[in-house]
Amino acid sequence: MNLEEYFKRIGFHGSYDKPDLPTLMLIHKQHVKSIPFENLSVHCGERNVMDLEVIFNKLVRNNRGGWCFENNFLFGWVLREMGYETTMLGSRVFSSILNDYDSHETHLINKVVIDGVAYIADVSFGVSSQVLEPLELISGKDQPQAVGVFRLIEKEGVWVLEKTGRKPKVLNPDFATSSLVSRKETKTIYCFILNPREAKDFFDQSDFLQTDPSSLFTNKSICSVQTPTGFRALIGWTYSEVTFKPEEGVDVLDMRNITDDEIEQVLWEKFNVKLQNKLQTINKKADYSI
């Protein structure tokens, strides 16, 4: 594993002699535009493991994406190699069905401290909840990005990430009432505390999420990548191109269903993903929207 290969993978050509904020913001943005958030291995008869060598080969050398236990684990390694003060954290994702957070920490994130100021780096949540740049760890401050306005709110040691977005403008009338379309202007994404975590703290949840019948990741095949103007997503057989239109106060959603014969081509042309094993596309009912 080496940084040069990773930088080539994300298209980063700048200097990394100094672990400063502008460099962190740039590589964070390049990562989410280059390495998809995806769980396709779960539906290809493969197993996701929290082994950095395996993850590096998959995401960097084999042009795949991954979920948070891969993307953010790799990104944390990159930051430490670059000289950043980085701590792994665990977060509990909010469920709109339960109207509460998961009981377990099923999402890995990183805290980065630069010149005494802390930031949250998360390169692997995907779709409209994906931050493009790290968020300053400060309570109640609006932090506008292209996708919307994020804010972190702290109460009694628990930090909550929420986002205020724009109204969806769905072009294809067939998807006007689709459950994949998020219509909540402000939504809660996850919560976390600042206790440091290690990779072993996520082993059980990694196994659970890719095997349990109730898991989102066993019920839907997901691939998402950010673009200069929005993001692309393939959820089951539904392909979406989303364009942010902040000047109009909307996000434009161009959605269509594709066939099994088109899956491989769409993954390659739209996400730069080439699978080694046959994908068993799936889109069962689950609490998920783009």
C-alpha cells in the first residue's frame, strides 16, 4: 500500500507535505467523486473484511467502491500516513421507521484535528447525505455545501448530524411517488460520541450488516458516487442522476429503471466499477431514500 497509488486513484496531484485543512478538504472531495459508496460485494457472493491490505487492493487497485467500513477505514489510514492527527469514531444511523437511532454503531467515521480544531471526515454515506468536505466539530453552526446545509448539534456529549436540503423535482412521472425520493427538508443522519474506536469494534456489525435478512445492505444493492453537479445512484434496477439547483431551490432527479442486461454497462460507464463476479441485483422494501 502506498499513498501515490491512492492519489492516482482519486485524481489528486497536489502537494501533501503539510497536513493542513485545504489539503484535507481537497482529498475528501476527490475521494467521494472517485470511489463509490457501494455494497455490491454483498450481492456478488463476496465478503467484505476490515483488512486494510484487502480494502486497498479492492478500492484502489481494482477500481471498486465500498461501504463505510472500507472507505472510511482506508481514508483514516491515508490521513495518518499523511501526518494528520486522526481518530476513528463510531456512529449510530437514524431510522425514520423507528424514529430513533440504531442501537449499535453501524457507521464508521473519522475525527481529524488540525491546529487544535476538530473536524469530522466521512467519505462513505452516499447519495444526498454525503458531505463533500469535512465538517468542523462545532455545535449549532450551519455549514453549507453543494448538497445542502449540514449542522452538528451537541447535547450532553452526544453529537447529532443533520442536513437541510432542497425540494426534489422528479422529471419522470413514473417516480413521482417513489419511496426512493426523500421529501423531508431537514433530516437527521446519525449521532456519535467522541470515544475512540478501533477496527475490531466494528467486526460484529460488519458481519451482521452483510448477512442478516433485516439489514438494509442485504435488501438492496446500492452504488452511489458524487459528481461536480450532484450525484449518481443505482439502487436495485433504478438508476438516478441528481443535479443540484440551489439557485432554483430544488434538486432535479432524473430516474429510470434499467434491465439486468444494462447493469454491467451502467456500473462501468457511470461509476467506473467493473465487477469480477455476477451481481444479483436486489431492491426489496427497506428504509432508504436518495
